[in-house]
Amino acid sequence: MGTVESAEELLTDLYVDLRDKVRFWSSITKQTPQARMGYVGQHLVSVVTGFPGSRSGARGLDLVLPGGKHAEIKTCSRVDQLGLCEKCKAGVSSIEFTCPSCGSESILRKDDSKWLITLKDKKELVEAFQPKFYYLVLFDFIDLLSAEEIRARIWRVNSKSLGFVYCMIDYFFNIKKNAPFNLWPMMLKFYLMEPVLIYSATVSKTGKITTDIFAGKVGKERYEVLPNLIDLARSKSENLPDHGVSFVANELSVSTSGLSKKEILGNIEKLRSKPKFDEHALTQLFVSAVYRDKVAKYSKFFPK
């Protein structure tokens, strides 16, 4: 630190070398040559799908599809987030294992980053349905406490799926407070969009990469079904209302008389063990349960 040599070495490692590598991949993927984490996600989606970008960053088309179509890419990195000392509340880096202020080993590691979708006005609401797909890229630790192995995953979401359309409309008209929509990975609204996992890889502590799914070429693309329904009982009533759960149960001929929300969800969960159970139909029922009453009067904003 504090030397000409250290400054030059840092620029070489973190600027010159990185810039050269990003520019090389930009010539292949046609994504922006700017070196930012969100743009790394765009490069990765291009390589996995085989579709190029439009050579731009924030303002251009993220992914150019055949037939004049395009797709949007959202990247969320939960790797190396700033942690918090539970004793003195000081910030703790992911590479630190004790608090730099008080020496405590009681560290709260955070992984609360999410995908952001901006809907400032009705024009942007309509534009949200124009991409054919949304590709959701997530980098996170397999084990947050050890912070060693990293997962890189990509999901594909159809922008015309009911779960996505209803979610955007519900957020814009019923929730929005001049802030982007926070799409949380592995939460109910994420599953209701019926995402398809098209890429999954693990990066070991030593940098070795193991690919489990690669757009149908390695492993199989995986439709993300709803999690165990009993776990949904903890969802806030505004996210999963009691009458919505009763609606799903009635549609599936599951008794609700005298039962709690958790018990009803447990009985619905039992149905999923039956052969050839239709997970898509189940998700659609929950989409209706969560959003139907909230978005009905805004039908003129539904995409064709």
C-alpha cells in the first residue's frame, strides 16, 4: 500500500487485464464492453442461449432474439455482500471472519439482494410486457456462512405468463411507492412466474467450475414448481390471503371446514404425491388466489 508499484499492479489486475478480457467476450457476445457485475450476467446469458446483445448497456436491448423479438436480462449478485457485526453493528466484509471494530466473531452474513424491475409510469408498465422473455441471473453462495462455493444460475420467465403479468399490474396499481419492483429469488411471487432453470453451475473455492445444466445441452432444463405448500403458511396475508387458499382448496375438492391456513395447505400438499399431478395447473390456481381480485379492474393493461 502507498507505493507507485502497488497502484500500477492494482490497475493491471483490476482494470487493464479485466478490460481486455471483457472486450474479448464483448466481441463474441455483442454485449457492452463495460466491466460491471450486471453486465457479466448479460454476457453469460448470451453464451448460454446463443443470442447476442445489442452492444449497449442500460439503454439498448439486452438480448436480440430471432424474428425481431428481444429479451430483458436482470442480474442479482448475493456474493460478497457487506455483513454486519451483531455486537457493535459495524460493517464486516465477506473476506473478514471477525469484526474489524470489536473483534467479535458473531457476524450476520447478508444475502438479501434481489432483481429490480422499474415501473415508473403506465408507459413503462406496458413496455414491461414487450420482451419475449426475462432472463434472471443469480450469483449466490451455496453456504452463506462458509462463503466458499458459488452458484451461478439463470432462469427464463415468459413475460406473458399470468404470474408475471398479474404481478407487474398488481405492483404498479396497488403497491408501488416510486420505487422499483423487488423480485426476490425463491419467494412466492418468483415461483408464480413459472421460471425455467436453463443454467446452473458451481464455482469451487479454487475456481473449478462444474456445470449441471446448460440450456438443454448438459442436464435438463427445470421448471421450478411451487415449494412445499406448508412453508407458504408463513406468507403475509396480503401475499397469500386466507380466502385465496380456500379458493385453491375448493378447486381441488380439498376440505377447508374448521381448518387453519397451514392445515389446508398441508392437505393440498398431499395431493402432489399422486401420479401425473399437474404442477402447472396448481401454480395457475395460486396465481388466481394471489392476484385475481387485485388486478381484475385493470384488465385493459393486460398484454394481448
